[in-house]
Amino acid sequence: MTRYWRHGALALAAAVAAFVWPLTSAVPPGIALSARLASAIAALLVCGGVATWSGGRMRTTIAIAASCAVIGLALVGTYVSAQTQCLADYDGRPVVIGTTFAPDTQAYLARNPGLSMSDRLLDAGGVAERIWTADSIRKCTLLVTWPGVGAIPFLAASAAILIRRRSYVLPAQSARPGPPVSGRMTAPVYDAFLSYRHVEPDRAIALDLVETLERRGLRVAIDVRDFSPNEHFLSEMERCIKQSRFVLCVITSSYTQSDHTSEEAIISQTLDLAERRRRLVPLIFERVELPVWLHGLVGIDFTAAPIVDPRERLVQLLDKRES
């Protein structure tokens, strides 16, 4: 629910920004109002869409957020540039001019080559059409209006996606698990324990998975939040494995490096061979050779464009309750 409030506040702020964005008084009020309304509605729709979005691959989502930010900033740059190219002062007020001179002004331009745009407008008695073509004036009217307010939905989209990801913040569990246990639990505390390497992008992938699964009502154990700070790391790993229905392994090239044998040993020792085949689930984010203790397991492939969303497959697997 917090995420929805955050996106709601962002949507409201973006809508307000659309109506307070500084537009020149030279733009006809009808065009200005239409641009502001369109921008506000687009921002509301974008923020609402991102808030209810089920999520995608981390790299793709970050690329989308970055692209939206780049487009938004480019539109702002276009708007700022248009203020100097498409506006001139006449009698103390701004007037939209054009960028292309009318064909019948060539003689005038030849006689007055060094005049500023404001001086040319003054010679025309404030009527821009006497100097510039109607098409270029219409184009300038759009440039001093739409890029500015049009940037707001794109910037809001980028911010909404970043809020939606919040890759380095995990919500607290609703209830803390019990103390460490030495035997196998008949009633697991967690639906899954997440095993991953503490490097990027593995860490961001793991935190994103936790958020996705817990948003679907599943309980996931992850070391950065669920390991007791006064216990040994390996003993806490063993506890979480025993208290979880599944063990999810985030498979990347980092995960298969040979200098992480202690964690692999804990998982292998805690689960016998039969349990490993039933409870271990490789989540393949890079196509690498699986470690020996994971051989023979199909896993869930996140590297290709699948027919079924791999996150949905994972949720369906974890959502199956043992009778």
C-alpha cells in the first residue's frame, strides 16, 4: 500500500507541475490549457500504470527508466532553446515569431541585414506573419508550449519506475521467525530462501525478486534482512534453509565462482540428495554451467523471451501448498 501512496503523491505532484509550468503568455490560452491538461492526464496514467505494473527484468526496467529520463530532459532542452529562437519582444510583451522568413520579405531583409528579431517584429508592427511564414510560426507555437509540459510525464515515469524498483530497500517481515532450530520443521516459516552472491547486479536481482514475491503474498528469507545480527552467518543460512519450503539460487557467472564453497556446502549438507531435487530451484539469469550440486535440475530461465513470464512460473511454484 505504501507504494501506491508514493505513486499517488508523485502523480499529484506531476499534475500540479503541468499546471504551474511556466508557459509564455504569447501562446493562445486554448493551446496552453490543452497542453497542460494532456500533460497532467498523461502523468496520472503513467504513475498509475507503473504502480500496478507486475514488474519486468531488472536491466530492461532500468533501461526504460533511463530512456524516459533522457527523453524528458531532451524535451526540456528543446523547450529552453525555443524560448530564444521563437519569441521576440514587442511593446513589452512576448510574441511568437517564426524560423523561416516569408518569400516576399527578401528585399526588406537585404536592406536590413543586421536587425534583431525584436527589431524586425517592431518594423512589422507586432504582426509576425508580415516577416515569417505561417507554418514556421505555428511550429514555434508548438515548440514554446508542448516540449515543456510534455517532459513532465516522461520525468514522472522515470521517477515512478525508480520508486517502483526501490532495489535497495526491503520491507520488514510482518512477523519475525522463531529461534534457530536443529531439526527439520514440519511447518515452514518461509516459502523460499534466496541464495545469491553479494555483488552487482546479483544483489539487485535478489532484492527485486524478494519484492516481487512478497508483493504476491509469499514469504521470502534473505540474509540482509532476515539473518539475526548476533548469529553466525552460516548457522543463520542453515536455519533459513530448514525453515523454507524452497531454496532459490540466483545463477549468474558470479554464483558459479569456486571461492564460494562454504555456502554451497551448507546447502548441500542441510538438504539430502532427494530434498535437493525437490526443493532447490535454480533461477538462471546468465547461461553458465551449473555447479555439480545443481546438476540435473531444470530451473527457471530468465535469460530468454519465454512464452510464460518466468516470474509467474516462480510464483506458481511457490504458491503450491503441500497438503
